[in-house]
Amino acid sequence: MATNDNPAGFWSYTHRDDIIEEGRIRRLATKIANEFEAITADELGVFLDKKDIKWGEEWRNRIDGALTSSTFFMPVITPRFFKSDECRREVLTFSGHAKSLGLEELLLPILYIDVPRLREGDSSDDVMSLISKRQYEDWTALRLEDENSPTYRQAVHRLAGRLVEILERVSEVEPPEILSQGELDLDEEPGMLELMAEAESALPRWASVMTNFGQVISEIGELTRNSSSEMEKSDARGGGFAGRLRLTHELAESLAGPVSRLSVLGMQYSAELVTIDPAVLGIIRQVESEGGASGPHASDFFATIRNLSRSGRENIEPLQEFMDSVGSVSGLSKSMRPLTRNIRGAVQQIMDGQAVLDEWERRLDEIEGPESQQAATALEEVPESTPEHRGGARELEG
């Protein structure tokens, strides 16, 4: 693998947060980089603007080339951060690659605005769970300090020093040993096959979750449609807002079970994908070192991944429509708000899982090409975009 001696830091934050903070987030990144250079006499490359082509190119180069041993990823955590699909995807992508290389320390979150669920260790959100397990920097009080105050400057110095310490530690981490097929002995080979078998056994479970997910969404849509019909009848009888409120409470009670099942399915889907992610990335890196997929095990396994990823993408658009439509019913009554929040969370988990699958497919495209014939292999268990997904969204909108 190629190496890169120039350290770099990729900052992940929402631009709206930086606007609200009048540019303080971007200035913090620059101050830390300057302090790092002052301490080490080495420049710390700072990548801030994700719209800049250089950001994306350098991100892919370092991730694909296993160069993360000199690459920090610093998500700036706020409540808005967890609502950003782009920010969530970046955390999942970097975390998987870093863990597969034994370099988890390079994921260094900065808690900029308090997120109570993060402190409480909420495991229902996979990205929040990943962040909570890291030793994040608490900047919630420091963000209120004057940027030129001694307190603020000392904190910048301390954080820059922590980056130096982390780089010194990870420089001693041995990268995973990459063996060619010819070098594998009988004791080593089962390890590779076991990794593939572990991931492969999970693929049908993921497909089953997607099927069940669609069925539950259909059930939610049916209950909502029936409730809308009852409201029309109540209005015709002159039931007024009191009648609507009663029916809304009844709808909330009837949705409690399906929404609970939806939450469990979402957690199962994303949690297992995130868990197996480092192993799959390691397998892909092993195959890459050998010049491409070889042997029936890798070929079949990668074909399955490609089909699962592509089939999953077909479901994303209707799921996004469904999640967007959830907001229209949250204002009906306070009894609906926790339910709609849980629905949104479950759909977000599916979308997070798709981000992991997309990264696997992207890495395969890097080493095999997007038009690989492996992609022609059909995966019967993976559901196509189903009318249940779209129907559920339409009923909630109604």
C-alpha cells in the first residue's frame, strides 16, 4: 500500500451550523491546524469545503489507498449534524475504513453543541452510537468563549497536542497483514473464508428485513387511511375538532405496535451492516492487493454485494418520500410526535445501511470496474422497490 507522510484533517459539519456560529467552526479548524504546525513544524492539511473537488478527490485517495494512518476525521457534533445524510454517510464511511485498519483513534469528534441522546448512549441511532464510543472533545462551553481568550487558546493548544499524540501512537500500529492466495496456508485460509461466510450469511437477513420493512410500512399506511376515512365521517356528522382529536389518539394507539416493529427492523438492519463493515472492507482490500477478484468465493460474494446494494437503492427513493411525509402528521396531536420521530429514525437506519452498501460497491468498482460481469448475478432474496413503500407514503400524506 502507498503511504502518505503529510497529515490531514477532514472536517465534517453542517454549513448551517457554521453560518449560525458566524464562521467560528471554520476558524476553529484553521486555529487547530496552525497550532499543530507551531508544535510540530509540519503542516496539517485542512479540508473543509465538501463542495470543493479537491475535498472529494483527497478523501477518496486516502480512503482507497489505506492512507488513513495520517488522516484525521473530525465531525463537529450538533443536533443538526445527525439530521444530515451527508454527514452521517461520512462518519459511517470513515469509521468502517479506520476500524478495518485498526486506526479508530483517527475518528475524533468535537461535541460542539450538546446532544442529550449522545450523552445518554442512545444505541437506537447507529451514527450516534459510533460517536458516543469515541473519546470526543467537549467544546460545548468553549464555543461561548471569546476566540482570543486564554481559555480558548489553551483549549486549541490542548486539542492540537492531542492530534500529535494520536499520530505518534498510530504510527506504531501495524497494518493488517495482506497475504496472497499462494502465501495462505491451511491454517490461514479458513480465516478469510470465515469472514466471507459471516458476511454472506447476513445477506439474506438484510434482504428479509427490507421485505418486512415494506410490509410494516404498508400496515402503517392502511391504518392511517382508515383513520382518515373515519375523520371524514366524523366531520360529516359535525364531530368537529373534538372528533378529529379522539380519532387521532386512537390512531396513535393503533400505530404503537407497527412503529415499534419498524424501529426494531431498522436497528437490526443498520447495526449488523455497521458491525460487518470493517470485515468486508478488509476482504475487498485483500482482493485488491491480489489484482482483482479471484476464485469462486470472492466472485460470488462480491456479486451478491453488488446486487444487494443496487436493489437497496431502488427502495431509497420511496423510503425518502415516506420519511418526508411523516412530518405532515406529526403536528396533528402531541400523541403522534413520538411515533413520527420513531418512524423517521427507523427509515434513517435503512438509509444509513445503504450508505455502507454503497461504499462497498464503490470500492469494488475501483478494483473491478462498474461494468463487471459479476453484477449480472441475481440475488433472489433482495426485494425490489415495492408498492408497499410508496403506498405507505401516500397514505401518510393523506
